[in-house]
Amino acid sequence: MARFRTRPALASLALLVVLIGVPAASVDASPRSPSAARAATTRPATDGVRPGSVNATSMDLTAEYAATVTLNYGTRSFRVSETIAVRNTSGVAIDRLELNTIVARLGGMTITAGSVDGHAVHPTVSDQTIHFPLGGILDPGASTQVRLSYRATLRSTTASSNWLFTRTNGILEAHRWLPWISRPTPFSRPNHGDPFVTGVSPLVRVTIVSDRRLVYATTGEQVGGSGLTKTFEARNVRDFAFTAATDYRLQSATVNGVVIHVWGRPGFPSSTVMSAAKRALSREAALLGAYPYRTYDLAQTAGGYGMESPGLTWIPTGAGSLTYLVAHETAHQWFYGIVGNDQARQPYADEAVADFVARYVTGLRRSSRCSTARLDLTIYQYSAACYYEDIYIQGGNLLDDTRKSLGTSTMFAALRDYLATYRFKIATTQALLSTLDAHTSLVLSVRFKPRFPSLY
């Protein structure tokens, strides 16, 4: 995520980046005990899940997602019916899933149904996590089919975190609306950090049924549909976001075989965004390796911050420097997209690297406006005033200083090695720093240790 909001919001940034309270989900807002979750269903041993319990879960699963979204643009009603095909590739037995969705915090979510291979189960909600019992044990190598339905209501403003799930200013925007295998992660934080961690899915298929004609910008590509029903498909992605408006206009261009789409309402600087996107995608791919998808979409949003999603970038109405913002969000296609990380607990691994790359290709580097700080903390430990200055600016400058010591060609060779090693996996800050260290005879730990004391 990049820091730029709409221009009017920049004047009151300190107020807006502090999250206000949001209503909890209406389904059993307190997490159930492991024994209650295990007792949710009694299962026959005739499918992927066998009777028993192990009180364990994992993110190391292979999951394909399919969902139908039924939305009413006028009333802001948002209904989802989701199917997850899960194969246990973790190597250990599990008996529940932890699913992440911000709708549990922002959308007044009510779960209306849950099942595993056709057998009813009773998910519970805590914070932005759905605790989904499997009703038995899913052994390593076994597969099962999970179904979940919910109803919610889109917000009507961009205040606080509402911009992540809202319909206002003529635009509908939905981020992290699709319950996705994750781990329990607090949503509330004192800054604008991303409280998410998700693995890659090989296939996501989303059908959106609306009450009126809408033009969509989405993760992935449209593969079917007519009238008020549209179907989209994405491969090798960590989430699926979309925006929509009745009057989006499209600009398209092709760079090195990648089709760039810019979606904006009348008055939006689409040509400026397109120029920035073409420049960023071309320069960053030359340094980091090929962009991983066939299309790259950039969409005007109603407000809030710039935001990344695989193959899709949100550009808020009235954003500041579009050159920087587009370059930063484009860099996230590699760092968080190709190589993932725990964005809540180790934000350095995507935000600092993305900002380093963006400021390198744009020449917009600057010094930090906050005092020197540790770079190994979680998003929950940085203040609103200095999170961006610490992680983005200081973090990116540390990497740029490292580039100057290693040499530019060696630095980017190391980043390409890191991207290849952890492609479509989840890596850590330690893995990033170790990869840099492995590409030089210099003792990089001397400069890293004071900034990452928990790692050295």
C-alpha cells in the first residue's frame, strides 16, 4: 500500500490513519473453543475428512476459490456464496481453517451457511477471522470442499478504513471480501499498514451479479457473462479485489506483451496514470524479471490510499504524485504478489522493497522525517506519524545504501534470485536480508543488526 490519499485527506492524515471502531460480525463474535469447534459436526469416514480432532490448522494448503457475488449498487447490499476446494499439502493433519475477510469488521457480515462436503458446520467469527471447523480431520494429501455464504452491507464513506469496502462517490470498491485461508491477524492498528497474510491460489473464479449495468476493474480477467452477470478468473493470486462504476471509461496500451488497462470516471487523469504505469512496468520488469500476468489494471477509487492486488492497483481520486504512487503499487506486483510475506508482522519485506524499487526507477528518493528506528517491528508497533517514514522511507533508503555498496547490477541480481527462490511462496525479512548477504563478500550484518535487532 502507498501512503497517498486524496488531496483533501492529506491535510488531516493524522486523524484518518487511526482506525475507529467498527461493528463486529453478527455471527457469534467470540471465538469458539477448540472443543466446541470439534463438536460442531459428526462426520462419516467416507470423504476427505475423517472423524476425530487434532486442534490444528495450517496456511500451507492448496486452495482453489469460486464465488458468486450478488450485489445491489443502490442499497449497497453485498451477498457472497463461496466454494473452496482444499487439499492438505501441509504435511500435518488439520481440523479447521482460519479464513480472513475484512467484511467481518467493515461490512456487518452475517454468515448464512457453512458446510464441508455437504455436511453442515457452524463457523464462528473473531475480529477479521472466520474460524471454520471441518467437522473432523483432514489428513495430509486429503481433499475436501468447503462452502460458505454470507450477507453484508458496503460502507457509504471512505473515512477510516471504510474505503476498503464501500460504495461512495460513484464507485464501488471491495478489497479482501473473499474469505481466504490465512491465520488470525488483528485488523485494528495505529497506522495504515496492511493487516493481512495469504498464500497463493492456483485458480480463483468469481461471478458478479449486479442490479444494474456496471463496468468492473478486477484482479484477473473477464472470461464470460452477459447482461448483468460477469465472470472473472485469476491464477496464482493472493487475493481477489474489484472496483465498479456505472461510468468507468477505459484506456488501454501494451508494454512488452502486457496489456495495461486504466479505468477512470470522467475527469480522472487516466492519461497521466497510463504514462506512469507504462514507465513503471517497463522499468521494474527490466530490473526484477517478467511481470507475472497477461494484464495489469489500474482503477480510480473513491478515496483512501493507493492499494495493490495481484494484477490490479487502486488509485484514489485526487491522489498526490501519480508518478510515485503508480511506481510503488506496481512494485508490489513482485513484492507481495510474486513473493508474499506476513504484511502485518513483517511489513519491511514488501513495503520497504517496493518503495526502494519505486524511488529508484523514479529518482524520487528523500530522507526520513522521523528519527532512526527499528525496522523489524509489526504494523501494530509503529505510530501513525512515523510508520511510513520508518518502514517505507528509512527501509527503502537502507536498501538503496546497500545497492550503492554492492553495485546496482549485483543488488538487482540478488532481488531476482530472491524472487525466483520464493516465487508464489511466503518469505520473511530474514530471507530477504540473507539473500542480499549471499551475493557479496561484504559483511552486511554490520549495517543490518542495529536496524533488525530481533534477527541478529
